[in-house]
Amino acid sequence: MSEKLLEVKNVTKVFRIGSILRGKRLVAVDDVSFDIETKKPVILSIVGESGCGKSTLCKMILRIHRPEMGDILLSNRSIFSKEYDPTQFRLDVQPIFQNPYESFSSRKSVDSYLYNTAVRLGIAKGRRQAEEVMDESLKSVGMSLGVVKGKYTAQFSGGELQRVSIARALITRPKLIVADEPVSAVDASVKMNIVNLFKELKDKYKVSFIYVTHDLSTAYYISDYIATLYRGCLIEYGPAREVMDSPAHPYTEMLVNAVPVVGAKWDEEMAMPDTEEKEYSITHCKFAPRCPYATEECRTKRPELRSISPTRKVMCFHPIGGSRTAEVG
């Protein structure tokens, strides 16, 4: 049996929207499971529309949210266990967030964040050693301490600042980097530079990435594996090329068909019309109300995430490529 770096095991996260008495219960992540093996670093892209649960899932992996049900293990240990060392977690897992301008205060020099990471997490002892570590990490993303030292956020472009964020994450030599929409706030001209950098760093530092994105074109280019979320459910998982070239779930097929050009993406704003909000509480297939292939079985039972090959899983009674009956309307 292969050793697992990360195991997400049947995690569920519930939020209450509105008042205690009249508020609504929203299952943002619904019984999601997947894993990343230790033996070879990979980039796993988590894709789906706004509000599908991607960021909530990442926040659980980063220990920002705790699941109501299920567990998350890193190197076979629950990250929510009382015995789990939070310092060790910060050494092993590092985040890269969507907007680099929100990751740094405009009143502090950018290099001070890298310095604090190196010293407080025990990577370096003293300023001289810390600056050597900082310079090495910055050079790995095409910058240097000489370029960054003493400067503030206003003196950098969005792409440059995101590179500094990546350098900061690399200081601890993590096993896993969780990148939540890391290129959505940068210019299109530098987007591919950053995703190419992720590919280089994966091989150079043997670090795995969870890459959360709206952008299927970059997901196709960068990923080893893709996980598709819909209304909090993991509805398809497998090797990126297989999933994108031959989607097995009708929703994944819809996403692929809707993004025909490089750089196209879905609306960033989270839209929650009444019809969509109700889909989160559906106990049968959540995609059934929109699926042109839905049958009575889909409208009355919930499918399980099942294997359709040694490397692929799909949550669908009638996956594309199998036998199914079109029942439009």
C-alpha cells in the first residue's frame, strides 16, 4: 500500500446563513474524500464554479476551518488531533492566497514577512542566516533579496508580489503547498509564468501542490490530477488529461465545453439564487435538476463516488461512456 502524504476522509463542512431561528443550513463541503501519495510530488487542481466549496475545502486542509464530520490526515496523522504540533504543520504545509496585496501589509516591508517566517519557524538563527535562506527562496522564483529588501507592496506589481508569496511559502521547504486561486488577481501576461513556476518548483523541491482555480485552461496545463466539485460534492477525480479530454460526469463535460479559450473563466462573484441554494440540500444527485441525462434513479437516489478505472472516480449513475438513457426535461 502506498504511503499517503495527504488523506481527506469523508469531510463535511456546514455553515448557517442568517439568524439562528430563521437561518438556512448550507452544506459547503459534502462528504469529500481524496488523497495525495508521498512517493511522487503532484499538482492536484480543484475546479468548479464559484461557491462549489473549493476554498472551504482548502481552509480545512490549512486548519482554518474544522470539519463537522470526517478527518484530514497528513503523513498518517490527523491535523485536528490535540497531539498534532501546529509548528510542524506550518513547516509541512504552506498557503498561497488569491490576492497578494492582501497577504502583506502596506505598512511593513515585504522582506520582513520572509524574515519572520525563517526565524519564527526555526529555519534560521539570526539575521545573517535568515537572509541567506530568504535570498535562496527568492532566487528560486526569479527574484533576489537585493531586489526585495526594504521595499513595500506599492513598489511591486501583482505578479512580482505573488512571486514573493511563493518564495515565502518555500522557506520552510514544505511537503504541500495549497494555492487558492493564485493567478486570478494577476495580469494575463504573467499568469502562465506563475503556473510554469509551480511546475518547476514541484520537480526541484519535490513539493506537491493543491491548485484551486476557475481557469480550466491552466488546470489542464499544470495538473497531474483534477478534482471537480459541484455544490460541495466531489463529482469527478482522475488524471488531468483523461478528465479534460474525456470527462465522465455531465457537469465536467459542461465545464470543458464552456471554456473553449485559454484564460477564460467563470464569474468570480458567488451567485446564490434560490434555485442554486436549494441544490445544496438535495439528498439525491445534486446535478439532476440540470442534467440532460437524468433518470428517475438520479432524481430519487444519491450516487456514490465510484471507480470507473484504476485511476478515475465519478459520482454518477450513468457516466459518459457507459450506458445511459437521455431524458431531457
